[in-house]
Amino acid sequence: MSLYVARGGADLEIGGSELKSLLFEALGKLGERRRVLVVPPDITRLHSRAGELTQFAWEFYGDRLTAVLPALGTHAAMSFAQLTRMFGDVPQELFHIHNWRTDIETIGEVPAAFICEQSEGKLNFSWPAQVNRLLLAGDFDLILSVGQVVPHEVIGMANYNKNILVGTGGREGINRSHYLGAVYGMERIMGRADNPVRRVLNYAADRFLKNLPIVYVQTVVGRAVDGGLATRGVFIGDDAECFVRAAELSVKVNFEMLDEPLRKAVVYLDPQEFHSTWLGNKAVYRTRMALADGAELIILAPAVKEFGEDRTIDGLIRKYGYRGTPATLDAVAKNADLAADLSAAAHLIHGSSEGRFTITWCPGHLTHEEVEGVGFAYGDLGEMLRRYDPAKLAHGFNTVGGEEIFFVANPGLGLWAHRDRFKN
């Protein structure tokens, strides 16, 4: 087991040429490879640098890079334009679409006793380790799993074996892992590399992925001084060390601890990245531990047009709404459709304020009735953009019309909390 590259620091800035050099250094240590599969994230992780890293891998291997499988999880397939924007000149014919309902094989099972232990007795089901069958049937001698380590609502810190077991995983595995995280408690998980969901995935990876030639390419991306983005770390290896090192750096880079809780926060969702509340509720997940009781969260969402990226899940969100944990658990117990899609149930819990603060959605393409129908307050996007113009606001505290607000330009890049709500 090896760590091939470990370059990172909270004040480091890794540019494109150095990023390429570091990847080439690691790939050179692997020896000759004949058939290579790259598993990057999709467009929802546009800022991860995974698009460039996939291009660099294609430059390094040429026609030996025979397939690219974006780790969609439950997300919609990428369009031609999105593939071009993220992956540049990588040939489109190399890309495969992951269908989480049909394209999977179960390679093992984490026993119910382990899930029960990790959920503190709240759940009693086994967990199927599922992956896209391409990983098993493609005769690959290298699988490059590329992605960004950043605080995450389901698994504490994103990436590592999640990219494989969830990103290319199947319906039951995704549903049950998400539900485990929601039942255990999102605020007990976010920003922590060791937690029940990660332990389940580690159990599965140690036993069922050990014969796959996976090498993990992990980035840590933070905010630069000028408000742009800066790559702070690259860690490449074939075991947990690259993830642990990246997670330690991500806590320093992506975590913003506040001395006082926020009374009002405004979050902007980049229209090129966020088209649904399924993704856009990162605005809720990543700020909730910073918000005071009775606070107001305003979400500016120019391109949001739907609730779920999957038609079935969209229907479930519309039916049951973001009503909080007790209501969602009750709905799961009483309704077979929601019980059959536990990732949707988990999302409904994650996206609720539990009545502790208000959430005002200002979408570009959902109606007043649709937004209020799922339990959110509605705000007129045009009016809110005039009042809170993202082009004029700096990240962090701003004064607008005599009112203090906290502005977040991209919720996917960090995690915000005040000290009383984040305790190890």
C-alpha cells in the first residue's frame, strides 16, 4: 500500500502545471498500465480540479485510457456541453453513463449487526456494497478515482471510497448509506473523517474492493485571497492515507468557525452548477451549524428548476416535503414509496431546518406554490438579486441597507459553524 504524492498546505497554491506534474509523477511510479478507467465526479463538483486531472491522465496514457465513468450517484447524466466544459478535449466516446438503478453489481454485504452498532441501535438492515459493472467487467489494470475532499453532509468528508461505492453505486447502497447518516445526525457527521457512514464504506472497501486496482487522486480546494479558488493540496495513493491527509488539510482550508451564530445568511448558487434543491440544499447543509435559532437563510438560485434530479425522487420531495426529522421518519414508517427510496427520505431530513431557522428559496424556475408546497418560504429572485447582488457582495460579513448579512458565494466549498454547535 502506497502514498505516491502528498503535497498540501493551508497557504499553498497549486497551479495547473504543478498539478499536472504531480499527477505525472504519481502515474510514473505505477509502472506500465494497458487499460485505464478514470472515475471523476460530475459537473456538480466542477471546482474539484477533477476535470483537468482527467485531461492530464488522458495525455499521459493516450489510447490506453479506454473509459471515463463520471460518478453520478443519483445525479442526472452530463450533457455534451457539460462534458466539454469540465473535461475539455477528452474524447466524448470514452464517457460512460452510470445508471444507479440498472448498471450495478452487488459485490458483498456489510452485516446488519454492524449497521445496528454504527447507528446506535436505530437501524437493523444490512448494507449491499454495489458498484457499476464496468469496474468489474472492463479488464482494467488501473482505476483512477479522482475527486475533492471537502466537508459533506452524508459522510462527513467527501470522496475516497465514497466515489466508488456511492458515486458508481446502486439504489439500495445509496439509499441505506444516506439514511444511516440522516438517522445518526448530520451535525454529528459533517466535517469529521471518522463517522458511522465512513466506517461502513471502509468495512466494504477493505473486504470487497481489495482486488480492484484503484488509485485515489484527492484534491483539497479552498478560497483564495482574491475570492477565487485555490488548490491547496493533492494526495495520491492506493489506501486510506491519502484520504486521511487530505481530510486533515480540508478541515484547515474549508472549515470556517465563527465566534457568534449568524442571524441572517445569503447563499448564491452558481447557475452552471445548481439546477435542483437536491443539490442546492448544500446552502442549508453547510450553513446550518452557523445559524442562530430564529435566523433567516436566503438562497439565491437562478437556475434551479426542479426538486430532485431523478423523476421519482422529485415526486417524493413534492409529496412529502421538507418537514423535519420526526415527520419524515413517520412518513417512512407509513408509506411504502418513501420507505423504498431512503436516500430521498434522508435528503428531506437534511434539507429541513427542523423549525430552528427559516429557509427562503428564490429559484429561477419554480413557482411560489411549488416552493411553499414543500415547506420552504418563497422569495422573488429578481427582487432579492437587486437587494443582495452577488457581484457586489464579498464573501463573509456585509452590510446591506444597514443590515448585517453573511454572504456565501459557493456553499460547496466549505462548512460554517459557530463554536457552540460544533463539538467533537
